[in-house]
Amino acid sequence: MVEKTIELTGLSSTSIEDAVSLAVSRAAVTISGIYEVQVSDITAVVEDGVIARWKVKIKATFPIKESIHE
């Protein structure tokens, strides 16, 4: 099996988990078979002295199709 891993960024004003979930669900619209996600960075975006949003960088891994296009 051959896998591909891509890096994505998710943003949420609610939670870190929501930011990860949003990134995965949006990617799943065009990429099938995502089976592993690694959170590589978490950032709190601060506005006026309070956390306004959570920003996460994830690495999503999925299999590459076995058949080759001709």
C-alpha cells in the first residue's frame, strides 16, 4: 500500500476539537479514505486580550489508489 499525507489548517471559535473536525470533514469531501490525523500544531488566536479562535495544523493520511491511470 502507498499512502499520502497532506497538511491542512482548521479554525474554530469553539474548540480545538472542532477545528480538527472541521479540517477533516472539509478534506473528506474531496479525499476518500482518510484514516489517520496527526495534530502537529495548536495556536490560540488572541483578540483584545482573549482567545478568539483556535487554529490547528493537522497531517491527514489516506491511501493512494492501487490502479494506475492510463
